[in-house]
Amino acid sequence: MNGVHDLGGMQDFGRVVREENEPVFHADWERRVYAMSRAVRDAGINNIDEGRHGIERMDPADYLSSSYYERWLDGRTRILLEKGVIAEQELDARTAFFTERPDAPATAPLTKPLPAQMVARVPDEGYIRVASGPPRFAPGDAVVTRVMQPKGHTRLPRYARGKRGVIERHHGTHVFPDTNAHGLGEQPQPLYSVRFEASELWGESAEPNQTVNLDCWESYLLPG
């Protein structure tokens, strides 16, 4: 979808600052958010594409002012509310509980067992699927990406729409995120690595003699 999260190629956000010897987690609460997110996904409550779409729907000001795991927490909370796993009243009560008792164990405010689907682990089948037919494109083929303005989730960034590139590799058949994020089924299709000239994507502001590879599902592409 078009939103504040789609920052690729946008100006005036400053350099990406790399932290030397950055730890995996900066605080214990980040570990808990990661564990919660994996538990929700492993239980089959949401898939990775639904998780991404949950984050994409954050308020733009909140998104820009939030850290990485704050965005994870906001997105997973939205999904759990939408799917009825937790209720607003429960969320408000637990927030108030930990505001008063910040050192309490994570399970302290629970007054009922976890939903059954939170206990049973769903095997991770990955995202590669069996092809239903031959791929439309092959390495070396010229392609152009579609110009689209989707209301929902997509993995085709704005800066790469309507751009010309060359197929560099066929990755096989993968789950299609644009439908998987919305409960419309996996609808798997071929996935390609497409090479673009940086100048094609960003014009005169691009660094010279640079290329960028993007993974593109087949329905994103037209013959070039």
C-alpha cells in the first residue's frame, strides 16, 4: 500500500546511521515483543504478510516517531484486536496493571487461559510452493513494472513502479503477499530478481554506474 512506511528513495530523512556492535535487542521488552510476534505467527493467528500490513496501518506520525520494535508491538496489537484474540477492555486493563506494576511478570494480569490457538504450534511450511505452470519470464528478459496504487499490502515499492529492468534470476514459485496479507489465500506465483539501473529508479540523483536488484512477483511485471 502507499504509506509512510514506503520510504525507499525519498529525500530529507537523513542518512541511515549504523550502530557499532549493535546488540540484537536494546531492552528486555524488545525480546518479549519478538517472542510474542513469533508465538502469534506460529499459532497461525497471522502470517508474515498480515504482520507487515498491520505495521503499515500505523498512524504516520506514530510510525515516524517509533522504534523498530515499537512498530512491531503496534502492528501485532492491531491484529490481535481485529481477530478477537484480545479485547480493547483487556488491553486497557493490562496496560493499567503494568503502569502500576512495571516489574510484574508478563503473565501476572492473566485471568483466563490463553486461547487454544496460542498454545498449539503450527508447523512453518515456508513460502515456496509447487509451480502450476512455466514462468512467463526468463533471465535476460527485459521487463517493466506495473504502475499501481494499491489500497492494500504490496511488496512493489513506489520508487520501482513503471520502471524498466532485466530479469536476472527466477527464484521459483512463492506465496503472493498481496493476497496473503488480506486473507485472500496464498495464490502463489513466480518470483524473480529484477536488476534496475539506479538512474532508472532515481534519475539524476542516483549514484553513477550502480544497479539495484528487487524481488518482484510475476503479476508486478510486463514485457519490456
